[in-house]
Amino acid sequence: MTQLGRGLSWRRLHILVEALAVTPGTLLHRRLTGDDWTLDQHLLAIIADKLAAANWQRSKDGQKGSRRPKPISPLAKRGGGLKYGKTDRDPDEVKAVLTRYRTGQMAGGE
């Protein structure tokens, strides 16, 4: 059985399902990622968060560092940037190792 119906092959169905899975705003993407925001909504929320932070910085509260506005974007609430791996090394030691690696000074299996 190579056809599911008139003109719909298994391959085409696979392509359609994969496209729905990675398209923000579709029900399948929401179910798989738990994110029910579209790209436009994320961008607008980030803009609103940045404007609120900029206005806060110029306010009396911002000068004192108190009552910082809470972000509305779920991306801002996730925390810092992407993290890859885990290490117990000191950040300065990691920077030194990376600098040696970039400049070709790495010796052996460090």
C-alpha cells in the first residue's frame, strides 16, 4: 500500500506531520513542546519586556534597583542562555583553556 488516499503517499504524510511538528502555533507543535505561543507573540512579548526594562532603568525605582518589572515572555522566564554540559572548573580556568584551544596551544589530552 503506497497511497493513503487520492494523491497522498506515506512519504508526503510524513513530510506534512514533520512540518506541523516544527511550526509554532500548530496544535502538534504545542503538544510536543508545551509552548502555545507563536513566533509573533514571542517577539511582541520580548519587545514589551525590553521596553518595560528600559523605562524602569530611567525611573526612580530603577535608579535604586528596586521593583524591577516582571517579564511577560515565557522565554525570559526560562532563565539564562543555553548551557551545554557541566563542569566543576572555575570560570577563569575555563576561559584560559578555551583561549589556549583557540590559539592552538593545547597540548595533548586536556
